Amino acid sequence: MKLFPLLIAVVILSSCGGNKNEQTDEDNSNTAAIPTPANLNYSIVKIYPHDTSFYTQGLIWYNNTLYEGTGLYGPSRLMKVELTTGKFNQKINLAPQYFGEGITIFNDKIYQLTWQENKVFVYDLKTFKKIKELDWSMEGWGITHNGKQLIVSTGSSNIYFVNPETFAIEKTLGVYDNNGYLDSINELEFINGSIYANVYNRDWIAKINPETGIVEGRIDLTGVLQKTNQPITEMTDVLNGIAYNAATNSFYVTGKKWPALYEIKLN
């Protein structure tokens, strides 16, 4: 008689366990897998010279002009560069205590990040005269804009949408793909409603959905220097620098201390 209640309890527990497993299986079946980013094929349109002393941090094509921001302590600059020669025709040097990072142009002003100095420099577009400095509490890596907000990366998996006047954060976006969160997001460019980003120490550019943070595609530039017979030295560093020419639907891409800047088009 004492075994009967125990038997009932075992049956009840077994039934509960079965229902729980069935519910878990049902939940899993309703969870959509994150797709692998699409491979975005490209063609090289033209190869331009790039000064191998430029530690490229930011690149912009604006009003038929190439702007480039460089890093390292001492040689950090903001420059207007002649595309066909790779030489600058206008520049401003940062003070040696500042490590320059990404740049963007918004409302006739150039914004330039610094790496660990928590400062953002704002310049007049035409004269390069510094208008003001803004404070930023994190590291500065890449910067672009969507026409309303500035978009900033900090070397993490987050991208921040900030107020252009105050640099106050208005939105934080986590970036991820089918393998999880994507770390070391670097130079940024907002193109046709998507964010394109270099990823530090990676040979590809990520195409990011600015609403969801999902990496929807990749431009794989692995071995592009070797494939185009460019000279590589011990100073040649990582892929970094994305600009976009809307008139020709072309991307300009390069790297830190690279000997070449590539004009490419997506196929």
C-alpha cells in the first residue's frame, strides 16, 4: 500500500518532464537561425597610389574630393588628398599628444575622433580651422553619419548613434552575425541605408543593418595587395579606410600604410 502513492508521484513527474521537453522543442523550432553574411563580390575599377606613410584611420569622398585622417602619436593629420597622385594638398597636424582616428563630414564640418584622449575635433570644411572640441567618454575608432546622427565605433561590438552638437548617445546598436557579436569594429561609412565597416585585423568589410545590427554581407579583400602586385613591406599594416562615390557607385578602399588605394564596384 505504501508503494502506490510513490508510483503515482513517479508517473506525474514523468508526465511533467515529457511536456517540458516537448515545449522546448517547439520553442526551438520557432527560433530563426541567423543567416551567414552574403559574400559581396566586387570588381577593381582602378588602382591609385597611396602614401605609405599614411596610417589611415578615416577616408571620405565628398564633393569630388578625397579626405583622409591618419593616426599614430606625432604624424596624426587631417588632409585633403589628390586622388590621382596620393599626395595631400591641404592638411592640419594634430598635437603630438593626440592619436587621430576616424573622420566624417556633416553639415559643412569635419569631425575627427581621437583614440584614447576622449576628444572629438570639429573643423570648418573649407579652411580646416578648428571650430570646437567635444568630449567622448570612450575610445574613438570609426565615425560616419546617417544624415541626422553621427555614428561612432569604439573597437567593441557596439555602434553608437550620437547627437552631432553634444555627442550625447541617442542609441546603442550591438553588431552580430551567425557566430555571435562582432568585435573590433573600426572605420565606418554609411552607404545607401547600410553601414559598411572595417573590422580590425580582418581582411573583409562588413555590411551592417543599422536597425537590427545584423551583418548582412561581407566584401572579402583578402590578398588584394598580392593579387595586384603591390609592394609589401614590414610596415604594411591592416585593411582600413572606406569612402563612397555616389556619382559612380564606387567604393574607395585602402589600408594603414598601404601603397595603393582601390576603386571597386560591387557586382
